[in-house]
Amino acid sequence: MNGKCLVDANILVYAHDITRGVKHERARELINSLWESGDGVLSTQVLQELCVTMRRKTARPLSSENTRKLLEDYGKWPVVVKSVLEALDLETRYQISFWDALILQAAASCGAGILYSEDLAEGQKYSEVRVVNPLIMIGHFSSRRSDDPRPCLDRYAGPQRGQTPAVNDFSVRKPSFS
């Protein structure tokens, strides 16, 4: 396995939807660290879910133009084209939903050792892929294991006093736009 980490759509949505509070902060920190390290990987399914959710299911949906820009930026990450047949095998083998199997198949096919998601069981291993929910806290930063793939979350300061943040946070993206 390489250092690549596949990110599920829900984590990307939380990273951009500032109304999600602590989930937003944690997801934002994770996505920023993956931009910096270059270890983030997505699948076509993740990009499709991100598109639909950001346009229709957030407190302040994105326009088509801003959704396009967001997808173009994330298109700079490696994108795995899923294999439906392999996902069917995983669905049967692990007794999980077909959609979860597609995400696992994408992670496995790109060699990712970690799948960041809140949809699958935290810590569960599926062959070489381990599920990590970056939205849960595991004690204080000082007590984290050195192999814990969650980013350091105590650096996020949030909006400055007197500022009203936008509902959709584009500061997690590189390059940024407003």
C-alpha cells in the first residue's frame, strides 16, 4: 500500500459546508492536509455524490458554475474509475451495501491503505483498506497514536471574531476562488 487515502463524498461535503460545525472543522483540516501531502484520491462516484449534494442538499446550494469549479479542482487529485463487477464481489464478500462496495473497490484499486468515511465502521479492515472516520475525536492530541491518520485538529481557529462565515467554505480547496 502507498500513502494514498480515498475520501468519501460525505467528508468533502462537510469540508465545504460551514453550517456543520465541528464536522466541518475536522473535515476541512483533513482535506487541507491531503492537498498539502498530495495523498488524496477520489472516485467518480464520490465526485458525482459531491456534485449532487452541494447543488441540492446543503443549506445554501452551489450554482452550476461554482459546482463545476469545485469538481475541476478536485479533478486534479487522482480519480479512480470504479469497477462495478469487482464491487459486486466485495458487496457479497463483506455483506455491505453496493455503494459502500464501490468506494472500497476504488480505494483498493488505487492502492489506498485508508478510506476516510463516516459511513463504514471505524477501524474496520477490508483486505488492505482500513476505514477511518476523521470526524470522531480520539482523546486529546497529545494522546494520539503516532500512526493515527487523523490530522491535528487543534490548529483550526474558525472564523475570526466579528466575521460571519459563508455557508459553503471554499478555503479548503487549492487553488481557491470565491
